[in-house]
Amino acid sequence: MAEGLLRAVDIYKSFVGVQALKKVSFEINPGEIHCLAGENGSGKSTLIKVISGVYSPDSGYMEFGGKRYEKITPIDAIQSGIQVIYQDFSIFPNLTVMENLAFNSELADRRKIVNWKRMRKIATDAIAKINFKVDLDAMVGTLTVAEKQMIAISRALMFNTKLIIMDEPTTALTKREVRNLFNIILKLKERGIAILFVSHKLNEVFEISEKFTILRSGELVATGSTADLDSEKFSFFMTGREFQKKTFVPLNVSKEPIFQAKGIGMKSAFHDVSFDLRRGEIIGITGLLDSGRTELALSLFGIRPIDHGAVLVNGEEVKIINPQVAMQHKIGYVPEDRLSEGLFLTQSIADNIVISEIDSLANKIGILDHKRRSEEIERWVRELAISTPNPDNACQTLSGGNQQRVVLAKWLALNLDILILNGPTVGVDIGSKHDIHGILQKLAEEGLALLIISDDLPEVLENCSRILVMKSGSIVADLDAAKSDEKTILSYMM
Ligand SMILES: Nc1ncnc2c1ncn2[C@@H]1O[C@H](COP(=O)(O)OP(=O)(O)O)[C@@H](O)[C@H]1O
Ligand SMILES: [Mg+2]
């Protein structure tokens, strides 16, 4: 094993009324990709801040690059090669890419005359290190989150960096951007740079990290090789809760299908897709990203209509040409990206829940029935166990898992027959994920017909009665979930 790069030993840190870290020890080697996980409030950010000198620990010490520090200062940390990329990236939106990158070396030197040529050279070299291409004269505020992150990484690499710490770097990224970030992380590793990566997303931890450390309520609960971890252990370490898997057993399946797809297709996306969906059933649709699963989901809700085949609702053909038609036929759709498509984050939780049923809450002359409105809100907050002190708070005050419940509530308030969910637990913490699965199973028992589009195989295996596997736009397998497993599904997907 390579000689350790960083060792933090018996770190304690408290804030008024909170013991944020209790005797936490932590080690990372050069070139190691290490995931730091834990639920919200478990102490991850505090540990990062201790390591980077933002907070001094109440007790404990740190060794970095062979040197011992009782308290490392932020300047020591940077000079010895520790760089932190915070969630806000600490960049200046009103400056250009070039100015952001060259800021430290040029502007901070208080040179009277800014040497633009030198700045351009510094910036060009910085982005070249990670093969990142961007207009150096663009205002950083106009760039995407992923681009801002690349600038923050480029900037971190301008120093003699040995350890890069990233606090939840994938939160606001698309899957493709996550992939790109992971490729860059692997390249940094090749150069011997250690990466400490904060995440509570199971699939990311398994995919990218070699070592893991899990905190719970400020305490170290487990650390070791990711190879020795499995999803059950991970969930237990994260939450301290044992989840017994409740595999879905359909109970009240209707005799007649409520929804039928007969040879439907959309040019260059999918073709000849047929299936029947009954009340009480949960059907899973899985496949790789380009398998056509997303387009299929969008077409069933009329966002991108089909161009051949037929859809039948209760045995009658319906042309779902837009979401309004879908909703008239009691079909709802929970989008994959709840943050951009499903919720108004700055509006209250309450308004988000009743927004789609607002017409039915008005009396004959069109005035909102406040009593019914609050009854509805109270009902859904209770039924879906939305964890909030007050439903009038803005939606953005909720955790991802609770936001997802608000999206569900919004649809369920419409008394639907059919609910299509695209990636229902993407970006949701483990405890909430488990609870949402319980809610979906209960809805099926109560007679809803559900269709879950997901590439999370354990999710479809545990929560669906049947699984349709898509590949290159077609359904290549129709499996009984109870008799299937991940290997079988993967063999059809690939
Ligand atoms: N500056 C602070 N002042 C007071 N309490 C804090 C401060 N920073 C964090 N905490 C508390 O310490 C605990 C750990 O927080 P944090 O390290 O941010 O957790 P995580 O990053 O895992 O979500 C939480 O209870 C949080 O409220
Ligand atoms: Mg944090």
C-alpha cells in the first residue's frame, strides 16, 4: 500500500448544542478515490471543513504529507495541497471564465497593471489539464452547473494539489455530466491525486470509489473497501435502520386491463411496443439510457406523442396527443427530473400539492374553498408522511425524498387510475426511497395501475410484478419479477 497522504485522528467538533463530530478518524492514500457518505446532518461537511482548516477541531489531530497538525490553517491546507470544491463552487458569476481562473495569481497579487496576455495563458493551461473546452471570455454566471464545476476543478488544479475534496458534486448534474465528472476523477487518480467525494447515492459510491467512510450522527460507523460493501450494509450504516425488503405481491389485480399499448412507436425512438396494464399491477420498464425507455414514458403521457400503433384506456382507443388528454383519462406522470419539471421550488409545499386540482377546490362561483384546500393538504402530508413543520414552507426547504413525496401527492390528489413514474427515487436518500417504495406498493393494493420506468434494477425487482426490458427501441423481454434477477435483466439489456 502507498504511504498515507492524510490521516485525521480522533476528531471532535461541537457547535452550540450539537456534537457534529465525535472521535472521527479517517485516512486517505495518494491516488485513492474515497467516498464520504452519511445522511443529512451526519457531519460530512464539518469533517471536510476540519480537514481544510475552515474549522479547528475541539480535539484530535491531523497528519498530511508526513506533517502533523493540531490545527491546520486554510493557508497551510492549500499550500500543502488540499483543495475543496464546495457545492456553490465559490466562483464569481460576474467575472469571465478567464478572470475566475486567473483571479488568484493575477488580481490577488494586487498588480497595478493586469497582464491580459498572461491571464489568458494561465486560464488556457488550467482548462487544458482536464481537456475542458469553454469560451474563456464567457461570463461564468451564464454557464451550466457542470461547466462551473469544471472551472472549479481546473482552478483547484492550478495549485500543487494532492487531495481534492468535492462536497456532493453530483447533486445538480445530469447523468451524462456525472459520467464526464467520473472520467475526470479517474484521470486525476492516474496522476496520483486523491479524491474525497461526498455522496449519499449508493450507485455512485459503488461505481467510483475504492474506499468508503460512513458517518452517522457525527460518529464513524464504518470505513473500508467498497468491494466489501453491498447495498444492505450501506443502507444499514447510513440509517441505522434494517430494511426488510418488501417484495411486491400484487393482490387486487383487475381482470380487464385498464391500459393497453398495441404496437406503439415513435420514429427513431421505439417501435412495436405492446403491453397490458391492470389495476393493482406495477409494471417496470427498464433498459439502458438510449433504449427508448424515456421516450416511451413521455409518449404515454402525451409529452411526445406516438406516431404509430394504438393506446386503449378501459378498452377504448384514446389518442394521447398531449398531457391534457392523458390527464382527462386519469393518467398521471411523475417526471424523472422533479426539480425542473415536477415542482415549483420557491412556492409552498401546500400550493405544490393542490396546484393541479385547484379547479376542483373552487365553489360554483369560482372562489377557492379554503377549508377543503387545507383538508386536502393535511390529508396528503399525512398519507405520504411528508416531513415538514409547516406545509406553508417553501418546497425547497424539503429534502429530496420529501420533495418527491410532494410530487406524488400532487398527482394523487387528482384521483388517477394510472400513474407513470420515471425514475421515482433518483436522488432520494435511502430511508425515503424505502418509504416511497412502500407508498407505491400500497397505491397498487388500493387499485391504482402503476408503471415505473427505472434503471435501478433492485428497485424494479422489488416493486414490480412484471418487468419489461427495452433495448434499441424494442421490448426484448417480459419477465415475471418474482422469478427474475439482476443478471437475467442485464443479459437482455446489454
Ligand atoms: N456552523 C454551524 N453552526 C452550528 N451547527 C452546525 C454548523 N455546521 C453544522 N452544524 C450542525 O452540525 C451537524 C452536522 O452538520 P454537517 O457537517 O453540515 O452535516 P452533513 O454535511 O453531513 O449534512 C448538523 O446537526 C448541523 O446542523
Ligand atoms: Mg453537507
